[in-house]
Amino acid sequence: MAGAKIIAILAFCIAVVVCYRSKDKQQKPIVTLREGKIRGTIGTIYDGSSYYSFKGIPYAEAPVGEHRFESDSLPPKPWNGIRDASQHGPVCTQYDFTISQYIEGSEQCLFVNIYTKSLKPEAKIPVMVFIHGGSYMSGSGNSDTFSPDLLLEHNVILATINYRLELLGFLSVDTPDVPGSGGIKDTVKALRWIKENIAKFGGDPDNITIFGESSGGSSVTYLMLSPTARGLFNKVIAQSGTCFEDWAQARGMKERAFRAAKLLGKDTNDVGELLHFLRGLPALNLTNLTEKTMTEEEIYRGFPEQFIPVLEKHYKNVQAFIDEDPVQKMVNGKVSNKVPIMLGYNSGEGISVISEEIKKLDVKNNNVTYFVPRQIVEAVSKEKALEFGDRIQKFYAGDRSISKENPDIVRDILTDTNFAYNTHRFAYLYSKLNAPVYMYKFNYETDLNIIKRYSSYKDLPGVSHADDLFYLFYNNLNKEAYDNQPKLRDIAYEVTKLWTDFAKYGNPTPDGSLGVNWLPYTPAGKEYFNIQDKYSVGRFADQRRMEFWDQIYKEAGLPHIGQ
């Protein structure tokens, strides 16, 4: 009888403890920041474990009204009471070309989202900060696309950010207050905020990895070169893009600003009148102007990225984000953040834009000279550029035509000219500075390759641009594939382990659990890692094609791989 009472009392005590813990788990977490308190939520990731979510935290305040277009954002304003951090803040005003819709959002859109499994400062969890792509003109860090589910399985913190886009973020008129690159300067403010505050979310401020895809990849490599970002991160992952690309380097920005104003109803050559006019327009009017302000040369040569980071002029008391050609900075060893980098490209990057490029070829009567990158055209004579075009035709097509009948040719040219070669060039030049480099080629072809699945070339071999994102982030586009094919969960777990192990240790295969050790890239060996069904290590990815382009760059007098 006494034993029965004891058992009953123990059962009651256990029930109370369980109930208490359950209620404690349901309590909304509160974190105290310098600006005020925020209240987040508790979520559950794919593996069933819980995490803390804080969305829409202001890391800066965008300049608006009479200060619109100024490149430096302001500190966030403090607030009274407890700020709700259960929902994302407004996205930045934009034209989202992925869905062909205008999104009003808000100019006050500079928010960070943080997902963590611990709020103990002593936890010192490695931090990964994702900078979204979108051609510097669309996108956000919101979890409907970039959820934390897959990465948090590996005990890291994920932070995502918004930054100003297109004209609102990258207008440049060569003046001290509007020198340009405001959107990427926002990322510096975000990184500084994260560095100063992440310990309150359980993060290690001395172990921060920034990673990005496409224009996000060019952003993280720009941040390596910029003195404004010195000391704000410890590792970099650049996916399908570096700051060496034509599409990441602005040209003729002041003239483009005047063309934009003319399109909107103001024909002027005066900078003051220009800014006064543009500052008086609704923010949404300042979107979807990239292609409309392009010259004929820009329409047919390269990708339609134009309101992007620019080389700034020098002004008194104004620190430029970048003021020298990125390739030359690298060659001259002017790297402000010499940290380990993991970088690579997808095997069929060009698949996503084959249709658009074929339309250009039709208009220009199959003039393949437009495949010669802008930086080469600017460095050589017109006759030499035409010769390069003939050599591209012969090398990639032989007796075949570069047309819709042969999309594999267009895929390879676009992959090499816009992604692969400059990834190689960045890896080579950076490794010559004795910096740790890990290079990859992504070649998984599964139902997670969402971009390719919805393209006109879903049966063409290769991994399309942005397909790799769906191995890192769980969302509505890949949910069905994950939920119905357990094998895909295993693949994604391995891919995210590569990413998070690099973030943790600076080595993507520290424990050999994948059966292959990812060797660091060296100038002599040009080692890379094949991310595919059977992992392997190789030397000089796509060597024949890369050597073709290396010769072109060499003849143009530009820094190249073999120098």
C-alpha cells in the first residue's frame, strides 16, 4: 500500500515536471537588444527538433525622402515595450522577376532573421549568414524560400537578411552622398549588427560564415575585398558567382540614372534636378527599370544586371565600399578579409537562360561575337573581338549551329562565360595568396533540381543555375519531393553537412564520413570536389573548356589562370 502511494506521488511529480517543461517550451522567447526587447517564436524543423525563431529584426534604417539613394543606411531606432519578432518585416520594394510581379514592400526593409537552437551566450554556436541572390534587383531573406530546416539539423545558427534593391539600392550619380552600392553597404551594416548581437542568440561572434548564391555569391566575394567589412566574418561560401563576373560590375551608372529619369518623365542633365525628381516618386516606380535603361550593346552582351555594385570615386570623409577593379585588387593582394573560402558552380548553369539567349541570337542573325565577355571586348580591338567570336563558334559548335536545335552548346557557352571560368580564376588568384580554398562542381541531378524541372530544357543534362539552393533550403517548391522521397532527405543531409562543416571547421570533410576527403585547391593541382551521386576529387574541372577561355583572357592581356 505504501509502495502504491509512493508510485502515485512519483507519477504526480513526473506529470508536473512534464507539464512545466511543456509549458516552458511553449513560452515565447525574449531577447534584449540595445534598441529594445524582441519576442520570437518556437518552431520545429524537419527532423522534429525545436528551435527559436526571430524574424524582422531591424538592423538599420534606410534613408528615405530627401535622403533616398544615399548609400549609408542609419542605425535602427529604439522601441518601447517588446517588439514582436514572429513575422518577417516588409520585403524591399521590388519587381520580382521570378514571378513577374511588382511587390510594394517598403523602403524600410532592412531586417535580419535569426534561427537558433539555443539562447545561451556561452553556447557559441557557429553562425551562417545567407545573402540572397536575385540580380541585385529582387528577392528577400524570408523563410518561405530560405527556411532554416535543413541547416539547423547540423547545430548552426542561420541568419538571413534583406538589403535595398535596384535603383533604391544601387543608384549612383558620382556624388559624395550618392556614390552607389548602397544595397551591398547594407549587408555590411547587417554583418556588423550580427557580429555585435549574435552572442545573445547563442552564436559565436568569432565564427561567422557568410554565404550566397548568384549575385549573393558575388556579394560575399566583394565583401572579402572591401575594407568596410574587415573583421566581420571568418569564412565565405560563394555559390555560382563571384565579383569577377561581368554581371557583377557596374558600368556607366551616372548615364543610366539619367536614362531612368527620362523614362519616368524627367529629361535633364542636372544631377540635382535628377535626384529631386526621383526622390519625389513612389518607390514602386523605381523598380523594373534595369532592362529598360540598357544600351543595345548591353541588351545582347551578357546578363541584364545593371544596378549593381560600382567602383566608387574618392570623396573626402566618405569611405568607398570598393574603388578598384576586383580582379586587380586580387592580383595586387589587396584582400581586406583573407579568410577560407569554399566556392563552385553547377554543371549546367546556363540551362536557366538558354531560351533568352537563343532569342538574342535570332535577332542578331546568330552573331556569336556577343558571347565574348564585356571585359574582354573592352580590352581588345573590334577585329580581335570578331576573331574571338569565330573561335567560340569553332570550339563549342564545330560544324553544328549555335541555335535552339543545339541547346547543349548554348548551355556550355553560358555556363563558362558567366560562371565557371571566373570561378576558376577567382580560386586560382586567391590561392596564390596562400589562402585556404575549397572548390566544387555541383552535379546532382534529382527531383530537387527545381529550376531545371520548370525550364524548357528539363531533359538536358546538367544542373541549372540556382538548382543547388533546393538542397540547402526546404520550401514549398521542393516540399513534395522531400516528403515523398526519403533518399532526397539523405542527399540534402550530406550536402548541408558539407556546407555546415566548412562553416564550423573551415574544412568541408573534417571527419571523412562521406568516404572522400575534399582536398584544398592549389595553383598547381587545381583540385576540386564533385558533388554528385558518387563523391570524388578531381583536378581542373572542365579543363579543356577552361584552357580555351584562359587563352582568350591571356591574349586580351587580362589576369588569367595560367599566369
